[in-house]
Amino acid sequence: MKKVLVMGIALIATGSVVAQDLKSKDVPQVVKSALMSKYPEAAKVSWEKEKGNYEANWGGKSGEDNSVVFTPAGAFVEIVKAIPISELPKNIAPYVAAKYKGAKIKEAGKVTDAAGKTMFEAEIKGGDLIFDEKGNFIKKD
């Protein structure tokens, strides 16, 4: 899951922009309309621009129980719903312990993409680990 960045812009070592907090007025109307059409329950939405797309976050104490990504044209990309770490497939924690010595899973999410494919996300220091629906490692974001 992506943390809302207090400083507004996160820079990676190369200096390129990774994520940028946005005010609602800076989000294209087509994107806001797509969000409200697909998720009418979304309230107190915060916005980020990341990798050219728009990410809407809402819900829960952190305001990030739901994280939805749309293209600039308003096409749905994916939703990440926060889940308890204990709800990750059983083989993810042992994988993280074996491959990322000393790493602790800080947050977990269930990812559903536009095609309806389900994946899981485990956040550790240094990035997000993406797993398929059976808990097999796919990639590090």
C-alpha cells in the first residue's frame, strides 16, 4: 500500500517523481466521475498521481483502507483493499522471512485488477511484494 506522502512529492535516487499528492481540483473530472461511478461509497478521498495514473485513497483510520488507480482517461486499473496481515495466504510470511532477512510485513492488501484477477500485496521496508492468489511471489514494486 502507498502511504500518503506528507511532503507532497517523493523522489527516488534518480530524482524522478514517484508519487505526488494532489488536491481534488487537480484531478481530471473524468477520473473523479469514474471513481464515484464505480465506488459511490468513497468519502474523504485523498489523491495522488503515480506513474502517470491517479490514485484515490479512502476509508479506515489511516484513510487508506481502499486504494484505487485510474488512468488519466478514467479507466479503472486496480483496487487494493487493506486486509489484516493474518489473512495473507499462509506461504507469504515464510517467503518474506526466507528472502528478506529481518523484514517485517507492515501492511497487507488484496489487489483486484481490471480483469478481475486477484493478487496480494505485502508491504515491507523498501517496497511492496506482489503475490498471486495462491501466495506465489510475482514481483517487487
